[in-house]
Amino acid sequence: MAPTGRIASKDHKRLDSTVAFATRLEKALRDASDTVPLLADALLDQIESIAVVSSSAFVDKTRDFDERGTRIWNLASKLKNDAESGATLAQGLRAIQLRQGAGS
């Protein structure tokens, strides 16, 4: 059996990785980046990774997760509202046009 300190360290690394992912996700949502769909697979990986983390390790990261989660929720809500108004669709079309123009 692994020493408790070693397990805690591994748990903290997993949680740090998830916080870093949340930071990238938040930035992608804020920028309304076309990389958001690619983050869905990464999100699943993060969820699976932290599923095995001990509950005591979460105590140290509770505030980080709460703050990031709130910001991601707010940004996702904004994107949904923008999509309903057509603003996000227009941004997506511009991104596709720029990408096609760059490939020419």
C-alpha cells in the first residue's frame, strides 16, 4: 500500500490538473473560441481523473473549484444567451471564413 503522503500528493496533482483545465475552459468560453467542442473530451478525462481522488484532498481545492465553476457557469450561460440571439453564430461564421481564407 502506498504511503498516505504519496497518495495525497497524487490527489493534489490530479486536482491541480483539473483546476488548470477549468482555467483553459473558462478562457475558451470567454473568447467564444472554436476550440470549445474539442474541450468536451478533455472534460470527460478530467472528470474520470478526479473520480478517484480522496475526499480529504478536495478540501484544499474547494474554493478554486467553486470560483472556477461559477465563472464557467456564467460564461456558458452567456454563450447560450448569445447563441439564442444569433451573436455566437455570427462569430462562428466569421471564424470559419477566416480559417478558409488562411488556407487559400
